[in-house]
Amino acid sequence: MSGASTDGPLERPRVRAALRDVAAAANVHPSTASRALNPGTRGRVNAATAARVLEAARHVGYQPNSLARGLRTSKTFTIGMLIPDLTNPLFPPIVKGIEDRLSQDGYTLVLANTNYDLERETAISQAMIARQIDGLVLATARRSYPLVHELLAAGVKVVLVNRTMENTPVAAVTGDEHIGIGLAVSHLASLGHREIAYVGGDADASTGLGRYEAFVARLHEEGLPLDPSLVAHAAHFHEEPGAAAFAELLDRGTRFTAVVAANDRLALGCYDVLRERGLRIPEDVSVIGYNDIQFADKFSPPLTTIRIPHYQIGVKAAQLMLEALADGDAPSLTIRMTPTLVVRASTAPPAPCA
């Protein structure tokens, strides 16, 4: 027929499944469905009923309305996180641990990279607060860090990861540096090394100072001398500053047979300089790192290092944040996770003196 449309019948727009649809499909009261769908209250529902509700939600295509949920609870169910260097392989497992734990309670993690820029850190944190995040996880804190005091004074829940602060009541999760660096020094001492060098990181960070103090303490415990000419500090925990610090240390001319690097990226900087100088690892110098980042076993030679449970650090940091959000009076704990020694091919007994 002339003028008739050749198109098929118009489809009605899909109607978003509502909570009552889930409840009807699961044959439960809407309040029961609501509790079962909320990770924070699911434990109050019989396990079999909760499973039936979750299956019903999948069947009807139900998606929770986080905006409406936030309006009911005065929460956005969003946690911010500041990272100083997104390229650092230290952070992905920490972030994954945080995300995995937060998602169990219906929270979303929002990341921001700060490039070690204090002004940027302040601006980003203010922007996140303006968007009503429920808390902030900081991997950027320094030993003295006014931003944390400002956040706490504003009532923002804060948890630190891989950092602690001096004389500040703020929750933190990190590796135990005294144990970790102690394992590194003891491993080298057990191989027969007595002249041990150290390449550290930024002493303005708790990790920089703490690892150096642990190095000095374990040398003393092992009965080994501390030679200041065998200590160099890099400006940051990166390969290039590590290479510069290690080159300076070599140029001093003090003999040593092994070096402890305060993280694996600094160790990689040591590798570069040793190769440039025609020195072999571990025949001429043994090298041990810290963190056991991804691909440390692919270094040439594979790097002996201290393994930190970064994923578990993330999980624990998220748990502290959730506890702080649930209870405003929760104590500000500092949790130190236990590291382990991973022996690979970069360490060996020192070569006999000629």
C-alpha cells in the first residue's frame, strides 16, 4: 500500500528491573531481597535465600541504583586513592587487593596519579572530597604530611598504604621494614659478605628512613661495620636516581662485595651501572632488592629480593577503611605485614681476594 511503512513494529523501551521484580522472582519480601543484594547486610539473610535472590537478580537483569542507595545512606560508596607514580609496578597488586575487598561491600575505587607533586595531591584530594567520596587511601604520604592533618580535620576517613606518618593517629598498612631489610642483610652475611653497601630512597618517606634504619640495625646485630662511604641515597625510588646514587658510591672507591637496594627499581639502577663498569653480578658484586615486583625474576640475572605481600596489604587497607566507615571511633591501627626472602641468582658468596 502506498505510503505504508516497511519498518517492523516499534520495540518498547526496556524497563529497568526493580527490586520488587527481584523479590517476586525469588518469592521473598522486598526488604529481604534488599538485604541479600547488599554485600554489607547479606550475612543477615539465610545463605540459601541469599543465593536464590542473587540468582533472581541475574535472571531479571537487575542492576542496583547506587545513586538512590547513596541518597538513602548519605554515602556515595566511592573511595578515592592517590598514587605517586602509576608506572611503579609496586602498586597494581595493592590496588587489586583494595578493589577486590571494597567491591565485596559494594564500593568503587577511584584512582589518581600525583607524580610526587604536593600541589597536585592537594588539588586532587579536594576535587574528590567535592564529589563526596566516602574516604581516601593514600600511597603518597610523607613522614611529615600536612594534607593528612587537613583531611582528618575535615572528617575524611584516611588509610595509608606502603607509608606511615610520625606522631599522627592515622590507619596504615605497610610491610615490616625491620624484618625485610634484616632478612636482606642476614642473607648476605650468611654468604660471607662483610663489606655491604646500601642504596636507599627518599628519606622524607617512611619507607626511605625506615629501611635505612633497619639496615644500620641489622649490620650491628650481625657484628658488621657501618661505613658511611658505602651508603648513598637516591632522590626517588626509581631506576635513574638509583643508578646515579650507585655510580656515586662506586666512584668513592671504597671496596664492597654486595649491595642492598631499598627497592627493586633501585636494584635495577645498580644493574645498569655495574654493566656499564664491566662488573659482573654476582661474581663481582651481589645485589639484593626489596618488594619482589613483577618481572624481578626476569632480570638478568634474576634478582634476589624481599617479597612483600602487596595484594594482602591492599585487602587489609580496604578492610581498615570499611571499619572506619562503619565505626567512626574505630582505632587508627598501623599494620605491618611480614615479608619473606626470595633467593635468586643475583647473590652468591664473595669472590676470594686476589
